Amino acid sequence: MNTYSVIGVMSGTSLDGIDLVHCSFQKGEDFSFEIHSTSTYAYSSVWLEKLKHAHTRPMEQIKALDEDYTLLLAEYINRFISENHVSDIDFIASHGHTILHQPEKGLTYQIGNLPTLAGLTHHKVICDFRVQDVDLGGQGAPLVPIGDRLLFGQYEACVNLGGFANISFESGNQRIAYDICPVNKILNRYANRLGKAYDEGGSIARASVPNLELGAELEKLQYYSKPPPKSLGIEWLEAEFLPLLNLTELSSEEIISTCTQHFARQIAKAVSGHQKVLFTGGGTFNGYLMELISEQCDAELVIPDPEVINYKEALVFGFLGVLKVRGEVNVLASVTGASQDHSSGQVFLP
């Protein structure tokens, strides 16, 4: 086969909801893609609370949540298929939702990757892309860089601004990628305290004054000086990042402003030396953050159309499924630190 009709499914750490994209991929001399329809289904307040605190629960509760989440995922996938009149797809490729990510302990756990998903949707499902990489000694993240290389190779680097910011780029004949810093996982947290879902356009940060002392402490975090491969998770936030914020008596507005400035510095450092950089993810709509990044680097920051901004990760997980069914590499050891390149993912039939 050289043409594939796929539904890609993604739920990120920022908890914006479940992203679904119906897309097709064609293999000619290179791979190309077309997006046909997209939807995001927001989490209910009950599910938001469950997912926010799931990593603190004992494993038997996490496994029960896994079963419930698989039912929720199937419900949304079936709704997406119905609402968008999707027919004749080859498979569904789903990331699930990360609950635990401690690769240094050989542990990563994404809920929603149970075999029952195939039966509930009546389609072949390819999922659970991270576990094999961790078993091979890798970080299990990031996984999107193979898509950056094969679908977005016209850009020198690709940056995604989600719960965390990550970057991928070619260096010699290797793809290098890593998580840069938190973004929406922190900014949304403090916007929530002000009764807002997020800092729309960066208006809260723009109107507030950053705290230089806190900014200087954040710059000293050891993670930033570690060489890649490296990745971030909520466990790191709670152990390293949030304690610095909790030690201050700053207002939520001041913390948002300080962190926005800090994140912009880290992202600008990461893209320095690249000429043309693609930016995607919800943080791309934070105009103030993008201004700060642009002011601190020489790169041309390319913002694509909203479908690619919002659904690139779901699209790429669909593409990981294509590579899996073709028996081709979909996870790069140069990116994750695994012992070898490999073709990852579980395949479940209805």
C-alpha cells in the first residue's frame, strides 16, 4: 500500500482535550499528507480532576481508570466518525493519555491503549507507542520527530508549544530532539487560579511585571544544562519547578509574567542557530510569548494554518501508525536514547 486513510488521536499534558484528525498519507518519492477533518473534545470537569491527580493514585486505581478512559476514548472516536461522516479508514492510531512517565525507572504508562478499544470502535487500532522505547533504554519521548523529519523536512527545526515545549532538528545525519521547558502546564495552572482557562494571547503576562529573583532561580534548574536526549513530565514539575514557585509570595499574575519570560528565553536559546523554524501547539496562540521568543533569536518563526498548529501531534501519531504497518522505523534512537531505532506500537484487531 502507498495510500493510507487514518484517524490520529492525541491527548496532551495540557489537558485541553482529545484531539482527533482524519487524514490520508501518500508514499511517493517522499511522504505527503492531507487533513480531511478535525475535532477536539474537551474533558468534563470530572475527567479533568481524575487526570490531574491520576499519577498520585495506587496502580490498581490507575488500571481501573485505564479501563474507564478506554471507554471514553472509544465514545469520542465513534462520535468523531459519525459527526464527520468518516468512512473507509485503514486504522486508528492513538497515543492515549500519559499518566506516569519515569523513564529513568523504566516506567511509562499511557491509559486508553487497551485491546478493547479496537472492539469498541470496530477498527484496527495501533497504539501504546512509548513502552517499547523505554524497554530499550530510551526516554520514550519525544516521538513526533520522525514525523518532523519525513513530513515537515522543509523546516530546519520544529517546535511544539504544548504542556511542555519540545524541539526537533537535524544534526549531521541524525535527528536530535528534546523537551525544552514547561509552557502551558504552568501558565494554565496559574490562569486557572484567576478564573481563566489560559492566558489568552499572553495578556496577563504582558500586563504584569516579572520577578527578576524568581526568574534567576528558574534559570539555574539543572535540567536545562543536561545534554539531550532528555524529557520532562509532571513528576519533574512537582519535584523541581513548582517548589520554586511555591517558595514565593508572588501573585498569580506575577508568576505568569515571570514564567512567560523564562520560557521565552529557554525556547529562544533552543532555536538559535536555525534559520526557519515551524511552531505548532496551543502556545503558538500566545502572541506575547511568540513576540518574546522572536525578539531573542534570529530565526524566522513560521506559524502554519490552525489545523496544523492544533492537530500536528495527532497527525504525526497517525503517521507513526503508517510506519508501523509498513514495518518501518517510527522511533529514532538518536532522539530517545534507546539502544536502537525501532518500529514501535501495539496492533489490536476488532
